[in-house]
Amino acid sequence: MRATSSLPGKQAGASFLGWLILLTPLVICAYAALRLVPVYLTQYKVSHVLSHLASEHGGDANLSTAALRAAVVRNLDINSVEFPTADDFTFVRQDGTWVVTVSYEDTVPLFLHLSLLASYDKQVRFP
């Protein structure tokens, strides 16, 4: 007499539909990451402009807003940054130190009517 088992005799892997359902979220996330890479590279360049501004002009007693704005325009041009512009930077003299702030939002289209929004707000202080 042969023993019967309730286990199937043959195992099957994931079907095409199963793989499609499994990989779709991964592909969407990878595509979103690829779309956001240029935004993060720009944010890195803007951070570098701010840190370079602080190290280059820190301790300069005869510094003016026009000189700071010119330095920002020059550094943005050197780093090939088209957005944000120098108009997005604010320069304030506060208690004997300069406070330079940049705040902007960048929208990246994802697909159809969906977009990704990246907000950026950075501040640097130097004498």
C-alpha cells in the first residue's frame, strides 16, 4: 500500500505575475532615487559654497553685503549651479557676525502628475 501525503509533489517558484508585483515597488524606488541624485548633488555644492564663503571671508572687517553677494555669485558660477541663484541667499549682520542663509525648494517630476519635493535650508555664521 502506498502512503498518501498532503504535500504537493512538485514545488513551483514565483510566477511572472508574482515577480512583477514584487519588483514594481523596487523599480519605482530606484527610479525616484535616480531622479533625486542631481538635487542632492546641487545641495552638496550649495553647502560647499557656504562653507567656502565662511572660510574665505571669515574675519574680514571691511566686508559688505555686496562683496558677499559677489563671492556667492562667483562660487555658484564656478560650481556650475544654476538653481538656486544668488537672490535666494540672505546676508544679515548680527551681533558682529555675518549670518548667511539659503532656503529653497526643488521639485523633480517623477511620472505622470507626481513630483518629488526637496526642501533645503542651510545657515552659516562667521565673524
